[in-house]
Amino acid sequence: MTNSNKKWKIEGKEFDSRLMIGSALYPSPEIMKNSINASGSQIVTVALRRQSAGEQGGNPFWEIIKELGVTVLPNTAGCHTSKEAITTAMMAREVFQTDWIKLEVIGNQYNLQPDPFALVEATKVLIGEGFRVLPYMTDDLVLAQRLADIGCTTLMPWGSPIGSGRGLMNPYNLKVIRKQFPNLNLIVDAGIGKPSDAIEAMELGFDGVLLNSAVALAQEPVMMGEAFKYAVYAGRLSYEAGAMQKRDMASPSTPTVGTPFWHQFA
Amino acid sequence: MKIAIVGAGLVGRVVALNLLRDGDHTITIFDKDSKEGIKSAGFTAAGMLAPFAELETAESVIFDLGKRSMELWKPLLKEAGVYDGLQIKGTIITAHPQDMPELEHFITSLKNKVDEADEIKLLNAKELSTLEPELGHHTQSFYLKDEGQVDSQRFIAFSTNYLDSMPNVIWREHTSVNKLEAHKVYLDEVNDEIFDWVFDTRGLGAKEHFSDLRGVRGEVIWVESKEIDITRPTRLLHPRYKIYIVPRGNGCEGIDLDYCKDCKIAQTPNSKRYIIGASEIESEDMSPISVRSTLELMSALFTVHPNFGEARIVNSETNCRPAFSDNLPRIENEKGLTRINGLYRHGYLLAPAIVEKALNEGIRR
């Protein structure tokens, strides 16, 4: 039997929290810092693409992230081709001194749906370059298979489109991926809107969730960060504890004790 | 008193205007750029006075200071000889029908922060048409009746003209200040100049003192059109491409100031000018606007009204807003020295009130 107090291991590192959180869209860096602390998250994603170092070198926002003392997971948000994503990943490795990369290659500009073809292409190259690639992907089983085949040990299928807050739109697909890859780390990345969505993902047996807007755009981001801390924990406990089966009480299978038989099955 | 103001951006100018009103001061303004001030964030800014709308992400203290600033702008502009520089006839907040959750999020955020937001009304298309006929196809919008704008480029040009004409103002342009402290301004490592009071209004230039000061890149585009007439600042809410459209009417047409000519953006005859902004990127990169930001701003603009398709892009500006990690402004006062910084994206909304507060807590005591 597993035990939820056990450390969680992903890409060679151990963590207490199974919540991964983004660093964009907060009202201020200060609120971001407090929200991340409240969430208990130990892995924070940072987008590089739109926060280029510029000519002066260095970037105060990146310094704030580094000061959080968490594991930084740079991402390639906003990249539309594998080439672009590869270049951004190389840059991220230098800036943050890490071989972790959340690989995001956007295929549709409007809903930011990942491009599965370019994703596989870029993953192949980056794994060859020594990166640990955490691919942001759609919830497609065959795509999951391809990514696992080329060496990914973590997969991050979406719950629904980025920033939509629609929760898990296709729990069945996620369940299939979980069943097919019992030994990979699986993270629901994107689409989480409420703590109950995170619980749902964790109860499916996912190893973690990654979210950003759900906390950053809440009316009280810090409080919502804390809500997700408990949700992810509760969801994991629930999964490990093994929930009871739902029962169908609509049509009684047996007579109810104490009720005359002519009043039953009316 | 013998005063030094270091940094002739928006805040430095507002300090100077206040001190001139206070009485018998001799003011020396130090600035690393030219008097025209076109490199300051105060020139790039669109000058919106939107205490309500800013609450979507800002804290309620910004609202309180903003309301106070709106009372102070009128006399301030009058003093600096700025005519047609202030418009307070409301702003419009709108969204496309499929983005209605954005309007919902917007109003919820406001109502959670200030009671006054309860009075904000949702306009239907017909009501909006009476205010802004060109926007009538937008089915739902909010009208924030107490908001407005300062014509920021006009303020910069006229305040240069006014301050430069005052006999008790010495303006040392192209003069970098190495360091400053109470009563002292250092132009290099060793040589200081002595003043009764020093004001540090350098914005990002004050990084040597404020270690947690950062720049947040913003890009704006100026367009001109003969085919569309929107009269109030308008914000389009969107999950990603939020923009504002700030109408500047005839722009600088008819202004005959030396300090205005330097921006060299001659108005297309009979057209209306609009400032479209603004990106918000965590970076101190001052290079020109990117293709991506241009596409985002312009495609969002086009969706507000197709007539913008034939507008002309006459200028773009990039600058970095000085901000602290809580995105709130900061005043530091000691005898002989006042520092004001971190007005972030709220420059015109905050400057008069924050300067008033800084002066009252400092030199005026």
C-alpha cells in the first residue's frame, strides 16, 4: 500500500507537494510569491519567450523566481514551431541552470492547443541534447505512446485548453492514459479551474497537477493557492485510500425491512 | 529653498509644478535626456485616468489615490498652460460576445474591492450606441462614467514649455546623475552639488538605490483614421489580447510649440488619432515593438471596428514602467531628500496624488 506522506519522485528529484504552479498573470510579483508559498508548491514554471533578457542582460522577474527557492521548470510557452521551442529550451537551460523543460509547442493560436507533431519532433531533439522533457500534450493515447517511446518519463496531458478553467473535459481519455502507463509520471496540465478539478485529476490516479490561471486569476490568489494545496493533497489521499464504489439505489434490489411488501416497488 | 529635481519624467514635472505653486523656490532640474521628454515613460503612456478599471488587477489604494489625482489634474494642467489636456466623460469596457466571462471577472473584481463599483451599470447595445455610435454593435459593455484621460504627450510638451520659461527654473538636460543623497547631487563619483532639498524622481534610473525596482515593458501604437470616431477611452477585455483605445481627437494638430515638434508625428489632416496599448511584458528590453505585439494589438483593434482596417499606423513607442514587487508606488522621505518611484502602469492616475502626499509628508512639514 502506498502512503501519501511518502516523497514524490519526478525526473530524478523528490518533492513533498504534487502541485506544480505557473508564475504568470498574477496582479504583482509579490502576490505571486505569496500565492506560491501558500500553495506549498515546490515546482514553478516560468515562460521565457516573452520575458527575453534584452540587451542589458539579466531580468529582474527571473531573479524574483530564483529567490523563491523552488525548483524552476522553464517552459517554451508561445513557441509555434519545434525549432523555436528548441532554441527557447537551450536558452532556458542557460538562464536557469536546469535540464528540465516543460515543452510547449502551440498548434492553434486561439485555444493554444499543442501541436502533437511538432511536439514529438522537438522532444526527440531535446532528449538527444540531454534535456529532461516534460511535454505538454493533448490527451491522445497514441501521442502518449510516441512520447514514451522516445524516452519521456513524465507526460502532461491537458484537462482542457490553457486558461479555460473548464476542468477535465474528457476524464475517460485521461483514465486510459493512466491505465496504459502505470509507471510514468502523469500530470494534468492546463484547464484546471477549481480545486475540485484538481481533486478529480488526483483521484484518477494522476501523479500531480500543473496550473496557473486558476490561482492567478482568483479574486484572492493567495487564498486560492492554499485551497489547491489541500485539494491536491486530498485528491492524492483519496486515490491512495481507495474510494468506495458508487451504489445504485434507484431501484431497490431487496425488500425494505419494516415496509409491507404491497407498499414496495410501487 | 534651493531645490534639485533629478529626473524630468512625469513625476519630476508634477513635483516642479507643485513647488512653483508653493512659493519662492529655485529649482534645478537634472535629466539625462533632452527637455522634450520623449524618452520618458510619461510620454509613452496613454494617460488614462481609470481608477475603477485598474482595480481589475490593482489594490484599492490605487483607487483612492486615483480619485484624488483626478481632482488635482485640472488645476495642475491649467497652471502649466495645457489646454484641452483633460477629458473626463467616462470610459467604456467591452468584450466580444464569446468573451462574456471576462466582463463577469472584471466586475466581480471591482465589486470585491470598492463599494462604489456597485453603481456600475451594464449597458446594452442601444445604450452604448447613444454614447458611442461606432461601438453600438457590441452587445454588452460597462460604462465607467467618472473616468477619463490626460493627453500625456500634450502634458509633456506644454510642461516643458512652461517650466523652461520660468526664470527660477534651471533645466540641465543631458545631465546624468551618478548618485544622490539628502542635500546632495553627485554628477560623478566625487563632486557633489548642495541643495536644501533633493527630489529623486528618476524612475528606473534610481535602481542604484532601490534594489527591488524593475522595469515592465510596454508597447503602444498610434493610429490615425478618418473613418472612425470614438470619443471615450475604450477597453476591450479578452482572455489574452486585452487592449485599450485612447482617442486623442485631433492629436497635436494646431499646437505650435517647439517642444511638440520634436516628436515629429504630424497629424494626418481631418483624421482622429488613437493610442492603442499596451503590452505588459516582464522585461527591461527597450527595443522597438515586436511583430507579435503589433499583431496582437492590431488584430484586437480590428475586431473592435472593421473601419480601423484603413487607419494609418503613424507611430509606435516602447518603454518600461518602473515597478516594485508589489506593483505599488513608494515614497521615501528624510530631511533634505524625497524619493518617489514605482508608479508602474498608473503614472497619470497616481502622479498628482502621490506627489501631494510626498510633499506634505516631506518638504512642506
